[in-house]
Amino acid sequence: MTNKHIHHLEKICSDYCMSASDVYNLLLSKNDADFPLSFETVRDKVLKDVSADSLQNIFTLEELKSIFSDTNIKKVKNPQTRKFITSFIK
């Protein structure tokens, strides 16, 4: 892993012994069989705790579209993040 911004994912699931790399790989693969949390749970935690600017630094636009395409926008409380997600999923 060479993404220098991945550290923004470090604290997302640390309570569940998941590293930033685990979170990153889970979000990209959507394969949650080997992790204590589901893809949807991790995705929602990321939306809650990671800024839109940080997400843009971590993932490409295509990766963001793939990760957040099925997101229920009504559940995203942060207005900036909601606007950001809406900008590329429609």
C-alpha cells in the first residue's frame, strides 16, 4: 500500500482490530467475509468519520463511485459529505 493518505482510515475500525489497510481493501473489494464488520457498516463509518476531501485523496473517482453507489443519502448527516456523494452517484 503506497497511498500516503490512507492513515485517515486508521481509527475507523480500530476497535474491531481492523487496520487502515483492512478498511481500504474491504471498501474496494466489498468482500467482508474475513472481517468482523460488514462492508455496509464500514462504508457507513467511513462516511461518518472521514471528510470528503480525505476520501478524494484516498480513492479515485471510479473507486468512490463503486464504493458509495448504493449509499442511502438520507442517512449521511454531514451536509458536505452528502453533497459530495450526491455529485457522483447520480
